[in-house]
Amino acid sequence: MYQNSMKLKAKMLWIEALVTAGKPLLITLPLTVLFVQFAVTASYLDPMAFWSEAPVLPIVIFAAGIILFVALAYYIGGKRLLQGDLSETLQNDALI
């Protein structure tokens, strides 16, 4: 029973980490693509010429870094949190 509870808490923390890191990316990346497409069209540039030179790899690396570091922070915090009793931790105002 205790092991199942630990897995459930760990799964909950991973889902929270993905939501925390993913929501800003899922909101801003499509908006950025739409704005860039609008700006390229408004400036009468060839869209294919712009998109072939667009910095896609640095953007993907930056997004992956955001997800990596948020997941790492949740992993470190969850590891410390799951070592103790969660109800006792929530009742105590002292730092873990």
C-alpha cells in the first residue's frame, strides 16, 4: 500500500511538472508562429525564404531546456518530499 502511494505521489509531481513547463510553451509557440507568419506576409517577403532561415533548432533547444530544468526541480523537490510523511510535512510550517 505504501509503495503504491509513493508511486502515485511521484506520478502526480511529474504531471504537475509537465503542466508547469508545457503550458507556457503550448501557448506562446503557436502565437509566435502566427505573428511571424503575419509579419512576413505584411512585409512582402517570401514565406519559404524566411522559414528556411528561421532559427528552429535554437528554439527547440531552449524549449527542451525549460522542460528539463522544470522537471529537474520537481524531481529534486519530490525526492525530498517523498522521503517524509506528506501530511506531517503539510502541517509543519518549517522548511523541509
